[in-house]
Amino acid sequence: MQKFMTVREVATVFRRSSDTIYRWILEGKTFQNVIKVKDGYLIPESEIERVIEEGRNDLHQNGATNTKRGTAR
């Protein structure tokens, strides 16, 4: 059975505000598979995993280094 996360839970995973997650959903670029419910959205855990994996792949393809505030680690 597929598990789902609320916008608030997804915001915690990505360390972003709920408003940012709502914007990502409405833009339709980040999350491609969401379910509209009466009081918000549900995002499948598989969709969260896909977005995280795509982010990792983008970092590797672009040769990015692990940086924080402009200082390489």
C-alpha cells in the first residue's frame, strides 16, 4: 500500500516552509504526482524519493561540490 505525506511533513523533509511546498505543487515542476484533498494535498512517499534522487543526480552531473555559504567542505 502506498504511503502519503502532508505538505507540512514534506516541508520538514526538504527543510522548507509549507508555503514553498505549496508553490512547488502549484508550479507543477517539482512534484508531478500529488493528490488534492479537501484541506490540502497529499504527496506519495515515492514522489518524495524521486525528487530527492533527481536532486542527487543533478549534483553529480553538474560536478557540484558540497558547499555551505560559499565555503567548500
